[in-house]
Amino acid sequence: MNQQIYINGEYFSKDEAKISVYDHGLLYGDGIFEGMRIYSGKVFRLHEHLLRLWESATAISLQIPIGIDDLTNDVNEAVKRNGLEEGYIRLIVTRGSGALGLDPFQCANPQIIIIVDKITLYPKALYENGLELVTASTIRNHPAALSPRIKSLNYLNNVLAKMEGLKAGCKEALMLNHQGQVAECTGDNVFIVKAGQLITPPKEAGILEGITRNAVIDLAKEAEIETIESPLTRHDLFVADECFLTGSAAEVIPVVTLDGRTIGTGSPGPITKQLNDAFRDLVRQ
Ligand code: PMP
């Protein structure tokens, strides 16, 4: 693949795509991003991703230097140029370069970067057999410190939890919020199935409102499976019939254990499979 990376309207090879070491995106994690999927050459829910990008920008008082229609065209053009029918897009907007101090208002040139690449987040076998999770001791960012609803370049909170998961032999880790409730995983939203109902933590639990999460809630509605957004504890996961995660990179992936304890039958459950099939149909449309 002859990768072409977009920076502010221009295209560069992977080796030549560079930004300043004075960019506050690098110095302070001051910036925002989106991760999106390409299915059959088309970006899945591009508009929803861009609306969330604009919300993240507003939340950190970052003025994205081009309009949403232009960025829509640029993302589609970047996909075309890279010629990938199936793939992943990392869209980044940094604060831009400034002085060696926090002041974001001295940064004049936000950088818009679009990387189109392939992604395999988890091995294929885990989609069939299910994922094992551990609960991280690192809690999700307190919403009053850094709202998880902002998809910011400051992902250390998630990185530290991911590290705990990996060290425990798990590819993903469950993160609780400051109240001890289930928030989400390091890069995915969490769902359980209990007595035929789908339950997922509400936005107020301190989560990123995932685009895939919302797509799955829509699919459940179409299938007449009731979804409730309600606070969950680890206990609810331990006694759930089924559990699965959603994310642009992860898609829909079953979870079969938490902290070494089997969830449900220990195999991906029927509602997880049904929703996963519906998701596959949706993205193939
Ligand atoms: N939570 C977090 C912390 C994430 O980083 C992501 C995206 N990787 C998600 C949830 C899932 O969001 P989406 O479905 O929009 O990719």
C-alpha cells in the first residue's frame, strides 16, 4: 500500500508526514481525534464522527480551521487516494505549535491530519470465542477533571489501564468511574444482556458516547430488544447472561470472563451473536 497521509490539505508519504515538535498536541496532548472504519470503500457514520469531533473541539475551545463539509470531502478524498476498501481512519486535530508553555491561545495553526491504514485490533479467534477482561485499578478520568466525552489526544488514562490489562494477560481492561460504577473499557463501550434486555452505562457514567454503541442500540431497537442505559457495577457483569464490547476498531466483540470469573455460559451468547450479525449486515450495506 502506497500510503498517503493528509496534513492540512496536502499529501505526504508516511516518512515525510511530519509536524512540529512544538505542536501542543505532542507537548501536552492538546488536541482531539476520531477513529473511523472504512467498509466497502465508504466511511461508516462519517457525519456522526465529525459531529463528535466538533463537540470535542468546542469542549476544548479549539477552532477547527475548515468547515464540516470541506472536512467531509477531504476525508473521502483521503480514503480514495489510499485505495482501501476495508480499513481504518485516524483523523486528528492538534492545537498547533506554540511556545513552551501551556497557553493554548498562543497556538495559531491547528494541524489537521488524516491517516488511512489497516487495523486488526484483536485476533480473529477472540471474536468467535470471546474476550477475557480484568478490571483496572486505574479509574476512568473524573468527568470534572477531563470529561471522557471529549475524545482528546490525552489518552494516558486509558493507556495506563490498558497496560494493567496486558500485564494480567488480557487484551482489554474494564474501567470503573470515580463512583465505582462500570464506565467503559480502554477503547470500547460495554454492554450486558440480562433476561433478554440490553443494558449499557449512560453517558453520565463518564464514558465516550461511542458511534458503534449508538449503532448497536439502533439495531437492538429494530430487533425489538429493549435497551436501557443504566449504571452498572462489576456485580452486574458477573451475573450477566452475556457481555460484549463495541468500538470502531473493535466492532462488536463478545466478552466471556471478567477477573477470571465466567460470564453466562462462558461462550458468546445468542443476543451478542444476533446483534453482531445485524452489525455485519449494516456495515455491508
Ligand atoms: N470508549 C473509548 C474510551 C474509546 O476510545 C472508543 C473509541 N475507540 C470507544 C469508547 C468506542 O467509540 P466508537 O464506537 O465511536 O469508536
